[in-house]
Amino acid sequence: MKERPPFPVRLDFSAGKPTDRRSVPRFAGQAQSPGARPSGHPLSQGVGMDSSAVRMNMVRKLVQQGVSDPMVLAAMQAIERHRFVDTALVNQAYEDTSLPIGLGQTISKPGVVARMLELLRNGAPGKLGRVLEIGTGCGYQAAVLSRLASEVYSIERLRGLHDKARHNLRHLALANLHLLFGDGMVGYVKGAPYAAIIAAAGGEAVPQAWIDQLAMGGRLVAPVSAGAGAPGRQALVVIDRTPQGLRQMMLEAVHFVPLKSGIA
Ligand code: SAH
């Protein structure tokens, strides 16, 4: 596995030549690629700016987008997203954009991670109990979740990403985060029942196993296919297990990678 550059990449514009070649396309060039940050972004001014300040700016934007849960905001401030993306993407780590993480998968944009975690917590006064995450990917959301729950079980079906997450998470040594390699469609019965279940991949429907493994009073948040009339379209679904039965809410449109069965 390649070494990540330190963050932030330090630049020396005075000589007209950046000191770190990795940053050339994103920081030094006048002509920027589509999706490049607008001028005025703290990183574009920011020689010597530390990643905590850049994350604070990200969190401020989350608040502007309507995220208000203080535990979610604190967790997003604490976890260093730039450590979870590949070297070439480090400088985009705090933009509100999804990024490729290999094997055709993507890390969700911070706005979507925060929105889903806020829904998942549903204003709980303290930490959640046991939480199941389907789709570990690079491990970023799992790390954020580990600050919001007593135990996190996170399943990934692609061996390459499971290994990558393990590598990415090593520096944090999170004792309450359990990374599992397997098919998350069947949930993880050994950790059940769960106070909360969150999926980072969307299928045609929510698998029955997830519903079965949801504790009374528990909440599930997942992307699902918006229906036969809307191929390729997904929406966020929230399912609560209440004493009166299951309660379901369909929320805004989202765009997640597909939920697939089996391992690879
Ligand atoms: N939360 C992740 C996002 C990863 S993208 C992050 O922070 O990086 C969604 C992930 O779900 C992909 O890695 C994909 O391989 C995985 N996935 C899809 N179907 C799955 C399944 N049935 N079980 C486990 N993981 C699955």
C-alpha cells in the first residue's frame, strides 16, 4: 500500500514552483479541471493551514446545509477524511464531493454521511448502542460511527476494500469498531439486535435480514431503489421498529453504489 502524503501538502509558491509535485494539478495551476475548488477556498489560500482548520470549514458548511446534531458534527470534525482517500485525492478530501476509493466504489460526500448519521441518531441524548454498517468501503464512515455508538460492526463484500479499510483505520486503533469481510445482505446475526443499521449501498429493497436484526426502538437508514417507474433512481429510506410495528419514511433522492450479493 502506498504511503499517503502528510496533510496539508505544503507548497512554496514563491519560486513559482510547488515543492510537492503531488499537489500540482489541484493547487498550483491557473487552469483548473472541472470540479476544482472555487477561489477563496481555504486550501487554495492555505499554505501551512492544518487539516483541523480545513475540517472546521467543512463542518461549518454541514451546518449551513442543515445538519445540527452536535455529536455528528463533533465526530465529523474529529475524523481525518484525508487519511481515507488515495494520495492523488488528498487535496479534495474536505470538499463536499464523493470520491473514488478503488474497485469501482466511492466514499460518500461529507454532506450525505452527516445527513445519514443525523437521521440514524435521531436526536438520541447519548451514544447509540450496537450499530451495523453495510459497506465499509475505505472505512471513513465506520470511523465516524465509532464515535457515535458503543460498538460498530461494519461489513464489506470486497476483500480489497476490507483490507484497505483495515489499513486506513490502523492509526486510530478503535477498539469498538469490528471490521467484517462478508455479504452484508444477510446482516451480521452475532451482533444483533442492533440499535441502528446503516447501508452505504442501495438495492431494490431493504433485505429482510436487516429488519429482523433491528432492535425494538431501533432505526435503519439506507438507500433503496425508488421503484419500477424510476430505474436507476434511489431514495433514502428510514425504517423504525416501534412497539406498534415498522414505520417507514421515504426521504430525498440519493445516489449510492449498488448493493450486491456474495463476496469478491
Ligand atoms: N461508507 C463507505 C462507503 C463505501 S461505498 C466509506 O466510508 O467509504 C459502499 C460499499 O458497499 C462498497 O465498498 C461496496 O463494495 C459495499 N457493498 C455493496 N454491497 C455489499 C454487501 N452486500 N455487503 C457488504 N458490502 C457491500
